[in-house]
Amino acid sequence: MEKYKKDKKSTGIIRYVDSLGRIVVPKEIRAMFKIVEKEKIKIYVKNNVILLEKFEPNCILCGNKEDLMEFKEKLICKKCVNNIEKL
């Protein structure tokens, strides 16, 4: 938790949770992180902190973000596919 206290910046923006549990991320913050409409956001919970992260598809085996293929709804890069074929 201490790490988040050090890195955390106050925007001075406070939002209410609506009746469906939604929170609107302010336009300024969306622009800062280049988040566009209908883009996926990952939600993490650590201790008593809720973290949001822009979703960027990557290989489930090595984390590579290029040359991705889908297999059974999971992303795997060509390099890992080649390594699996060699087994």
C-alpha cells in the first residue's frame, strides 16, 4: 500500500457511483491514457485499493504484444507457438 501512496496523484476529482455501480472516468484522465469509447479496462484489487489499467492484449505465455494469434479464446504469440511445435 505504501507504494501506491508514493505514486498516487490527487486529481481533485470526485465521482459518485451510480445505481448500477458505474463510475465515470473523467475526460481529462481518459485523454491522458488514450482511452477511447468501448475500450477494455482491467480492474485489480490490492488490499483496500482499486486499480484500473488500460487493457493491452498480450501473449499469455511470454507477455509479447506482437504477432498474436487466438487459441481457445487465449492469445499466444507466433514465437511461443513455434516453441510449442518444437516440443
